[in-house]
Amino acid sequence: MPNLRYLVRWSIMTVLILLSACAPQPAKVTKVRIGTQPWIGYGPWWIAQEKGLFASHGIEAELVDFVQDTEVNAAFASGEMEAANLATHTAIKLFANGVDLKVVLLEDASYEADAILAVADIESIVDIKGESVAFEEGSTSDLLLNYALSHHGLSVKDITVIPMPASDAGAALIAGQVRVAVTYEPYISTALAQQKDIKVIYTAGERPGLISDVLVVNGKFAQQNPEAVKRLLQVWDEAMAFYKSNPEEAKAIISKAVGSTPEELMSAFEGVKFYDLAQNKSALSGEFATIIRDVAEVTQAIGMITAIPDLQKLVDASYLGQ
């Protein structure tokens, strides 16, 4: 009888061990620090954080918030973060300067959510010649301004540059410190709401895709953790699905993260196009290839880079899956 009991116990233990071995194992938890800024185009990451999507994919995410482009750029370039949300032209600039990174996701494109604002008597871009213009150098505002000036026969030499963060440019315009400002949402809506004689004279919609944002990952991190990068993109996709199926709640989450309300950002959300993974699979090898070339050419033309790098080595769509 004792031998029988032993055999039964041994058999049960053997079965349990085999079942345990065959059961799906939880994914390895990977810590990822993601640089971000108060811009609605990065909104799906805040949705993911709010809804616990990172944890469900084995990602321990830390969203590191910055105010200025230069801050997040420097932090990512120095290796303080594994990933960052960057403007497309910034990703090109860092790559051209030797930073090891890969563009793995097209996040958004701005149409009306980046703009040049001016007081009532300034009608168009040609009218800002000789004016003091507030904008953040090296940012999307810098790119938009230079693009607008060049297409109207002007350059930054024809204006007085007043450098300041995009978050302050609109406030400077409201206070009458400058007559022209370049900024993005939610600061556009705030300026328009607080000062009736302020108006939009130019938007990113004049060149669709010029102002766009991408997710970049450290090249070494991506090479060593390819599955983690894939899971990170799945998180974005699930957050996008939530945004589409629960738009009011999703916009409330994003608005809170950028320090505003859904009502104040109504026009901002309408002026931004988000990209899910399905759209990325076609865009990264299609329309985005053209857009990023255009962005690179503008970036070079305004002196942010001396030469256009190999953009095919910059963009990597392999993490999107089949």
C-alpha cells in the first residue's frame, strides 16, 4: 500500500509539472522610460497608462514629461530613456548627428493643431516681415515658421526672433509683448479664446505631414529587446482602439494629461490625425517615406542639419508585425 501511495503522489506531481511547463508563461517584464511632452498627439500613451495596458503586455512604463523639445531631445540622446516621442524633423536631426535610434511608429500628423498666430491687422505671412515673432527654436514651431517664410519669399532674417517655449509664445501674444507667435495646441485655443483680435494666419495643414510625430527607440535597446518593442507598439494600438470606441473618455484622459479640458481642445483634436498599427504598416513603407524625405529637405534647408542621412536606416517597420 505505501508503494501505491508513493506512485499516486509521484504521478500527480509529474502531471502538475507537465501542465505547468505547457501553460503559457507570462511575458518578461521590461522597464521602458518614454520621454513625452504635453501634446495631444502623444495621447494614446496616457490612455495606456490610465487603463493599465502597459502592465497587461509586460511593460513597466515610466512616462517622463518635459516642457521643451530641447529637454526631451537631450535626455534621449544621453541615454536616459529607452524611447521618446519626437517630432519627425527632430528624429532626423538626432540621427544625422549620430544618435543611435530607430523610428518604429508614426504617431500623428498635425493639420490645424500647429499654427502661426497674429494680431488682427496682420493678414498673411508676407505681413510679418519686420515683426517680432515668438517661437521655440528647434521645435515644430521653428520648422513651420521657416517653411511658411520660405514659401512666401522670406526668411528668418526678415523678422526679429523672440525665442521662448511654445507654452509661452501664445501668452506673449496675448500680453501684447509680440504681434506674432508660433505655437501648438492647447496654446492655440487658449490664445484665441482669451484675445478676440488674435487670429490664425497659417497652419500645418498647408503642407500635410510636415508637422508629424514619431516614436523612436534606442537602437541598442531595440536590438536587445525586439519583443518588448513589439509589445510596446501593441499597447499603442490597444490605446488607439480605446480612443476610437470611447472617444469622450479618451479625450478626457488626454486633456487632463496636457492640462486642459476636452471643451478647450475640441478644435485641437479635430486638427490631428492619429495612426494605428494597420495604418502604420502601409504608411511607413508608403506615404511616410515621401513625407519624411520632404521633412528632411526642409530641415536641411533651414540649417538644422548639414546633410540628409540615410532615411531607410532611420525608419524600421519590422516591429509592426505581419
